[in-house]
Amino acid sequence: MLSVKDLAVSFQTRRGPVDAVRGISFDVSKGEILGIVGESGSGKSVTSYALMRILEAGGMIKAGEATYTGIDLRRAAERDMRDIRGREISMIFQNPRAALNPIRKVGHQIEDVLRQHARATRYDARDKAIEALRAVKINDAEARYHAYPFELSGGMCQRIVCAIALACDPRLLIADEPTTGLDITTQKAVMDLVRDLIRERGMSSILITHDLGLAAQYCDRILVMKDGAIVEQGDPVQIFSDPQHPYSRKLVDATPRAGTGVRSLLPPEDRGPEPNPQVSDQPVLQVRNLTKTYAGKSGPVHAVKGISFTINKGQCVGLVGESGCGKSTTSEILVRLLDATSGEVIFDGEDIARVPARGFAKDARRADIQMVFQDATDSLNPRHTSRQTIAEPLRRLGKMRGPKLAARIEELAALVGLPLSLLDRFPHQLSGGQKARVGIARAVALEPKFLILDEPTAALDVSIQAVVLNLLVDLRAKLGLSYLFVSHDLHVVRLLCDHVIVMKDGEIVEQGAAQDVMSNPQSDYTKSLLAAAPKPPQRRTSS
Amino acid sequence: MLAASPRLRATVLRVAQSIPVVIGVVVISFLLTRALPGDPAVYFAGVAADTASIEQTRVAMGLDKPLPQQFVIYVGDLLQGDLGQSLSSGRSVAADLAKRLPASLELTLTALLLAIAIAVPLGVLAATRPGTWVDHLCRVVVTAGVSLPTFFTGILLIYIFYYLLGVSPSPLGRLDFIYLDPDHVTGFYLIDAALMGDWETWRGAAKQLILPASTLALFTLAPIARMTRASMLTALSSDFIRTARAAGLSNPRVLYGYAFRNALLPVVTTLGMVFSFALGANVLVEKVFAWPGIGSYAVEALVVSDYAAVQGFVLAMALLFVTLNLVIDLLYTAIDPRIGFSSK
Amino acid sequence: MTDVLPKPAAKVQGSFDHVLYVLRANPVTLIAFGMFAALIFSAVFGPALVPYDPMATNASNALQPPSWDHWFGTDNVGRDVFSRVIVATRLDLSISVAAVALSFVVGSILGCIAGYWGGWPDIILNRFLDTIMAFPLFVLAMGIVAALGNTIENIIYATAIINMPFYARLVRAEVNIRRDAGFARAAKLAGNSDLRVLAFHIFPNALPPMMVQVSLNLGWAILNAAGLSFIGLGVSPPTAEWGIMVAEGANFIVSGEWWLAVFPGLWLMIAVFTFNLLGDGLRDIVDPRKRT
């Protein structure tokens, strides 16, 4: 149905031409779901944009062929391409709410596409639009027709985007990272919907994602791309059990899944000895009946509703939940950036929740509780070099200056594996993994007792994530730290944590030893979370 | 009913927000003359006054009373529409302003319509055809436009079109003396002459209006064009345009239906600021072209220290501006469906 | 989510190198800085270097068109227009720099407080700014100078007052965006008090967008001051100032003696134009993200 041969795409940038795709070839047959998997910069999204001929200005197809049921996509006239887009080949994107016109009713947006492709007239457009909404399993389609995107949730918006894409009954659907940014349960709902619709209509589909596990679960065949080239093709079980190319082997290893340890995320040559953290049964932090209530626009908002848990010295406790469950609020209270409404936070025998957040910067215990922030770009001051960023806590709390300070910074850089030459670079000159290391170096600079890690690897590529997770494990053992690891990724939590807490709507629905909760969940919510997480096939040869 | 419709609530809130602003405006215009250094009585008594008549003026104006009491009297007068007496004309300031307001409004509104008619298409074209001559023209217009001093452009235009080319009539006001003023309906000569069917006078008024309106328009072109171009560029590169293109929506529909309407929103917001500049530049243009509006009234009053007139002018301009801003904000509320809602 | 390693720099750029890089990279910036340097030069050394005394009248030589003796001609009392135009640079630049500096400092402080702490200070500041911005700004400046008195200091104060809301609003918005950023919270974890976080971490990051505003304002302030002088406020004759020279020259343009008004007006335009062009260049110098 779709045949691509030696496709090459390049962009004109200020620094000269950049080859984003370097001669790739693949086919998509009728009724097949093909997954294109790769990390950032692999060229996977660019490929789909090139096929649809919606590349940004400056991008062009340099060489190669792309044929869709006999039509030459590369040389077709723009008018013909417009016919094809939406009617034959459709596309859905990530970040669904931004993908919809914010000031136009969603029903009208569907009508626009129907009328453009002459699938409806002025008179029956409304009915057909409501039909399209029903096809994506939206209840109450008549009412939703009149909604604006800002009134709908992320998952609902993605359904609308699907409705628009499928309204004219295309034969091929390209899905570009459709689940990024959505909660796990919403992810599953969206992916299941897309797969069901594709099967129902006998369509083909290309699923573009960075999540190998997701691709393995939903795709018939997978392509692995790196630096603009395809390194391996095959069916998911094949690729997972016996990856041929070193890069796909690296990707498969790095994908967290059940039954592996944190070391096996790394390629065999990089694996050090198994970590040996000392976990005691002395508590380092105790939370008792913590609550946080905000005054919202329509009444009080109970972000945290009386939670209690304990973290022992040397332990790594995972805090899991979807967005809005209160985990971020909890971590901000624990690290004393936010005041609780009531409850106790007992650290080193004293209730630190008593000390107001505003004054905690001067408290003697400030250096003992630190945090690694998510979104490494935002967590580093754009005006400070890495050296200055790491130096900040050492100067202010450690009162270090001069040669002692410089020595300590270099020591920390070595500890987190940051090359010394990168110390004088600004955040925009560093890669994601390097920024993560700077953030970690800053957090452990004063050798705190307790470290909160707020989704530290959420924005990282999976192979970099593997490295950073191993680093965190090593640091914990070496420095005797205790962690609270906040994440939405259950597999990662399973790898790292001894103990797990599951939160929903401000309450703890389940907590216990990680192995117990993960393999034998008691609460329905935990069960649904586990069911929703993509399950990559097992790797047969795990050396 | 208010609870049911967040947009109605937002509208009412916006109108209510104007009230403290109006109060602030009244207070400041009061302070400008009464509480500041210098003896207001001296100003109000006139240039050739002696100590006795200054004292008389002081008592007559109530300037010997305590400040809060003066303020109450001031507000009381305002509510009755009394802005004081003009020294130079001898009439009430309110009457003077009312008589001259239509001239200023005709000038400003014509200029703004002209500016929008040129700047918006220019901005849109520049955004949709980046790198072409239209784009460069837009950038030159914008940069030059914000650098041009209005009074200088006016003078330059007079020199070129009146002195050198002889195309424009002499810059001596709204209508050459050979024409009679049209019957007063709105005070806008163009409208009144058209209503009367007197096309001779209409042409005469239009000829006088072109140069000053163009001067003012040149000045206001720049921020409008810049904002239109910038917001159109932002809209064109946003995700929902990508979705629309991927769904095969045709170019005119994508451009105008989706991008332009979204791009308009920040432009409407900018209009408020543009009005502020326009009303200020109005004063300068009126002086250059001897246009009998409230701007030149204020300038003449300043020269002879006719204090009540200046104060009345400042107050009137501010209230006009507050009303304009309110209208713009309400217009925005009507266009943007997101107003009044907190986004998820 | 890019994880592509950027090419390692041979040596890291120092601040001065970065300034040179910005100047070289964008020819427009280079031109703007060149013109700016020329303006500063005229302002500082102009009065010492001009061929004629700007105040010296010579009735027999009045209204002479531009010639080799008098490059810009002479005005109605025989003064050399060129000398007056160059000397006026100092006055106009000082007025605008002083006014912008004043409004920058006051606006930044108010904006920081409102943007960081919110609550009552924010509400009060907003109402206060709304009230100032409720006046058409030039009209307000007219009113202030008229009320306070016809002096140059008052032009500076009036211009500063009407420019202040732009800084306050801009700073407030920029501080608000960054208030909960990761690096701001990290700075608190490193032991900085709220005030230190605001002053040393958040505010410096708000500077790049403010630089553009500063340069636009400098141009604007000159236009304002000239406009006020044009209608007779602030500067009085025989002081050499561009606005008042255009006003005096306006009377003669209808009779064809264009040089009295055109040259000062042209110089005014060039100065404002320079400041407008400068904006992007200044921002590039201050923004660390532009360093390669």
C-alpha cells in the first residue's frame, strides 16, 4: 500500500544543510500496523512529515521515492496532495489540545474537514460530524459537538483529533507520538481505541514512538531508526528476544520491564557490580496525616487528604500516581518549599513542617533535604554555567570559597560522570543527559541525608535514562542516601525502589514492598495502573 | 443568571473594573492642579493679576478651603458637567470641548481606519510570505514608523505636497474659507456633507483631511503592522495549523479561517495601546495643521496658562480613552470564547 | 527532548568575545552600534568641536540655505543650524537616558515585588498602573509638565512616569513565569532567601526581553521630549533642542526655507531609529542562550 525507497530528507539551517533522514526504505501493507521507534533526532517524525509533504520551511525531500497505491507522493501536485491528506492518509499528533483550533467548536472543526473533502454538504455536515464523534466512542456526542477544546480533558481532545483524522475514512493513519504527555490509563484508552478503529475499518497505520514497549504491544512490525537510518526491522517478539543490531540491542536493554534489574538496562560492557545499598530500619523521614488544601475558584481544593508513610535510612521509596494525584504537592511540602495545611513531617526527630517554608532556607537542616527536579531545562538557571550551578549550594550553605570550592566541584563532576570540560558550558549547550547530571551533582553537593527525585528521567531518551538511573542507584549506595522517587512510570519504580506508595486524588490507596505491590496489587486502582502499562515481550537472551 | 454564564460574569467584571480607574483619573486630574507645587490661584487669576485679585480668585475658587473639601466640590462640579471657565474664550470649558471634539474624533478615526486598512493586510502578507519584498517592506515600515516624529512627518508632508507639488490645500484647518460648514448633524464634516448631498463641500473637507490623517496614520501603522505580523507568524506555526494542513484543509481556509482569527486576538489587545499613542499624537498633528480640535485647544490654553482648559482637556481625554479601552476589551470578550473560563 | 551532542567548543567564549561575535553575526546590529557610537561622540565632544557657537546670532546672515560655510544653513536669527543640531544631541540624549533609567529602576522594583509575591501588592500595583495608563500617555506628560513647571527636570520626571508602566508590567510577567521554575526552587534549596532568589536568579533572566524594551523606550523618550518642546513645554528658546528647533522651523517651511526644520527633524529620526535597531543587538548580548 505504501512503499518507500531510499528516502532522504534534509533541512536548510543557519549552519548549513542537515540530513535528517538518510536513505530509508520500508513498506506498509494493507491492514498492517507498523511501528517506527527511535530516540530524539532519529528522523522518525520527519519521515512522516515528508510523506505527507508538510515539512517545515527549509525542509525538502532530497532523494528517494514514496508511492502510495501507485501515486507518487514526492512529485504529486499540491492540490492532489491536499486531496490525499485527510481523505487517504491522515495524521494525529502529540499534545492533542494544542492540535485543535482553540477558538472554534470541535464539531465545526470536524465539519470543515468533511466539507473540504466533499464528504458532506452544508445540510448534513452536522449529522456526519456527530457520527464521527460517536465513532471514536465519545458519549453524549450531541453535547460535545458544541464544546471548545479548552473545556475538554487531554484524553477527550485526543479522541477529537482522531475523529477529525478518521472522518473521511482514510486508508492509512499516521500517529506521531499520540500518547506523549497523557496519563498511563488515558494512554491505554487512546491506544486501544486507535487499534480497534484501525482493525474495524481494515486500515493500515504507522505508529511513531520513542517507547519500544508501547510499539511492541500495538504493532505488527517494528522499524528501529537511529540518526536518520533504519538499523533493524522485524516483528516485536523477534526484536525483543533477539535484537541483531547493537543499537536495537541497546534500546531493548534500556526499556524497563518486569523481571530485570537496573543493571541490565545498560549494555553488558558498561555494567558495574551489582549495587549494594544499606537499608536500615531506622526512619529518616516520617509523614503523619499530611493535608494540603487550597482555596480554589469553586470551593476548596483538597490536594492532599491526610497521608502517612515512613522512609527508612538508605531506603528508596517510590511515589506513584497520575497527574493531579497530589504527589508533586507532597514532595514540595516534604522538601519545605510549600507549607502543609496540617500534619507532621518528622525529620531527625523534629517536626520540620512547623518551620514555615519562607524561612527554611536559613534552617540548619536545609542542606540535609534536597531535590532533583524534573525537566532539566527548566531546573538549571540559563545564565549560569554548570560550575556556577553546582557551586551555588556549596557557596551559600557550605560557605566554601576559592580552591576548596573548585576542588569540591571537580570531585562532584567526577562522581556523577560529568566531563570537566562541560563545567563551563551553559545549559543550552548541554544535552539532556548532561543537564540531568548537573542537576544531580547540585543536589548531592552537600551530601544530604534525604533526596527527593521528581520524575528525574521523564524527559530523557530511554538509553540516557538507563545511564541516569544506574547513576542514581550507585550514588545511593556510595553516599548512603535515602530517596523518595516520584514517578508515573511503574516499570522504573519497580527497578529502583524497595517500597512503593500509590496515590490517587490526594490519598494513598496502597503501599508496601515494591515486589508485593507490583506483582500482587490489592487495590483496584493499582490493578488498573499495572494493566495500563505497556508490557514489552521478555528478552530471551539476557546476558 | 450571572453564575450560569461565565462570559457574562467576565463582562460585568470588566465594566466594574473601569470604575476605580475612572475614580483614579478624576483624582489625578484634580491633583495635577491643586496639590502640586505652585500656587494655583496665581495661574487661575491670570498673568496680569496683582495680590488682591489673586486673593479674590483664591476665595472665589474655594482654594482657601481644605484639600478634601476642594475635592468634593470638584467632583460635585464634574457630575454637573461643570469643568470651569476658560480664560481665553470666556465660555465654559465643557462647551468649548464639546464644540471641538468632533473635529478631533473625525481626524483620529479616519487615521485609524486608514492605518488598519493598510497595516493589517501588510502584516498578514508579510507573515505568509516571509523573506519576500512584502516582508522586507513591512519591516522597514515598522522600524521607520516608530522612529518618525509625528510633528516632523506632518511638516515634511506639508513641504512636499503643498509647497513643492502644490497638490494639497494650505494647512489651515478643516475647510477652506470658500466653503460653508455643512449643517451640523454629527459634527463630522464628511458625514454631514454626505447627508446633505453637498459633494463640493465633501470634496473640500476630504482634501483638507487627507494630509493630517495620513500623518497620524503613518505613526499608528507601525505598531499595528508589527503586531499583526508577529501574531500571524505565531498562529501559522502553531500545532492546530499543522493538524489542519494534515487534514488537507485548503490554503485559504487554513490561512484565513484558522490562523487569521486566532492572530486577531493579540492585535485587538494592541489597539488599546495604539489608541493611546494616537490620542497623544493627535495633539501634535492638530498643532501642525491648525486643526480646530481639542488638541490644539489644549496647546493654545497651555501657552496662555489657561488652567481650567488644560485640566478639562486632560480629564476629557482620559475619560474618552477609558471608554475606548472598555469597548476594546468587551470586543475581545465577544471574540474569544475562552474568556471567563479557567483553562484545564 | 534533544539529546544530540552539540559540537564541543575549542574554548569557551568570554563576555567580550561574545560581544564581538554578536556584532559580527548581524550586520544590522553592527550598523546600529556604529551609529550609536557616533551619537555618543556628538553628545560628549560635539559642543567642543562644532564650527560655530550655537547661540551666536548674526542677523545679516539669517535664513541662508545650506552651503559650504554653513552645512545646514542658518536660521532666522543667523545661527548656524549644524552646530545647533549637533549640540542638541547632548541635551536630548541626557533627557531620554535619565528618564529611561529612572523608569527602569522604579518599574523593575515594583514589577519584581508584584510578580513574585502577588497578593495585595500585585492588586494595588495593577490598579495604580491602570490609572496611569488610563491617560493617553503624551497627554499625561503634557499635564504633568504643565502642572509642575516648564523645566527640563520635569520633562524627565514626566517621561519617566509615563514609561514606567511598561517596565513594571513586563518585569511582573517575566518574574511571574519564572517564579516556580525549577532553578528558582533549586536556588531556595541552596539556601537563598526569597529576596536573593528574586534579585540574583530570577531578575537577571528577565533582562534579555527588557533590553529590547529599554532601547525602544530610549527612542520613545526622545520623541516625547521633542514633542513636548514642540508644543512649548519644557525647553525654552534659545536652548538648542531638536523639538523646539522643528517648531521654530515649521513657521518657515511654508515659505520654502526647509532647512530650519528638516535637519533637526532628520537628526531626531536618526537617533530614534538607531535606538530601535539597537534593541535586538542588546538583547543578543545580554542573553546567554545566544552564546555558542
